[in-house]
Amino acid sequence: METKKYLLMLSLISIFIYIWAISIILKTFLINPDILSFPEEAVRSLLFLFIAYLFSSLSGMIIAILFNKKFYMKLFSFFLFLLFFTFVAAKSIFG
């Protein structure tokens, strides 16, 4: 029972970090872009957020595999696919 609690906590942390990163991306680059200046603080915070998201998703995936929790294996693999899809979309949008 303890394992499910930790996996649920890691999944909620991953969701929160991803939503936070997407809100920074939307606010900085799509809704109100400032063409003349490069937003260094936003890029640094996005790097930190995506590293934290990757760490929480990978640790959740490893725990789910170790304890054979099928639902969380699928959920954390979806989170990792979402990270890959976000990087591909950012690369296609921003060049």
C-alpha cells in the first residue's frame, strides 16, 4: 500500500511540474512574445522544470517496474512520451 502512495505522489508532482512548464512556455513564447529580448530567466526555469520532470517521471517509472504496478508503468511511460512530444513540438515551432 505504501508503494501506491509514493507512485501517486510522484505522478501528481510530475503533472504539476509539466503544467507549470507549459504555462511558462505559453506565457513567454506564444501569448506575449518579446521579439527584441531573449528571456533568459524563462529559459533557465524551463530547463530546471524539465530536468525535475524527467527525474520525477523516471523515478516513478523505475519504482513502478520494480514493484510491478502496471497502471503506473503505463502512466509514467505516457509522461515520458509527453516529454518527448513536447521537445519535438518545441523544435518544430522554434526551429
